[in-house]
Amino acid sequence: MAAPGKDALSKAIEMAKLLCSHPQQNLRNDRLAVYSNYDWLKMLKTELQYGLGTLKNALPQVQKFVSKL
């Protein structure tokens, strides 16, 4: 919801920038976890599975970045 004095378009742009700042794999995995599950326990297990996969894929990139510091 847009705060008083702030129009809805500027709030939408702000939210879009925030979403775009997250890695695309995270966004896809979150969406897939929601779409593919209808009970909470199964959804949480799936989210954990996708989250661990995301971390597994991200760690080599983080290590590569850190090695350049």
C-alpha cells in the first residue's frame, strides 16, 4: 500500500526494484514451491529442498567473489 503523499506508481516501481534485486533462481524456486504444493508441510519441505539447491549453486559464486577481495 502506498504511504500518504506517495503515489501508487512510485510504490510499485520501488517494489519492482526490490524484487529485481533478488537472484532470479530464488524467485523461481519460491514461486515453484507455492505453485506445486497445497499443504503446508509439503510446501515447507519443498521450499527447504529448493532453498538448499539455491545455496548449493550460490556458494561457488560467493567463493569466486570473495577470492577477488
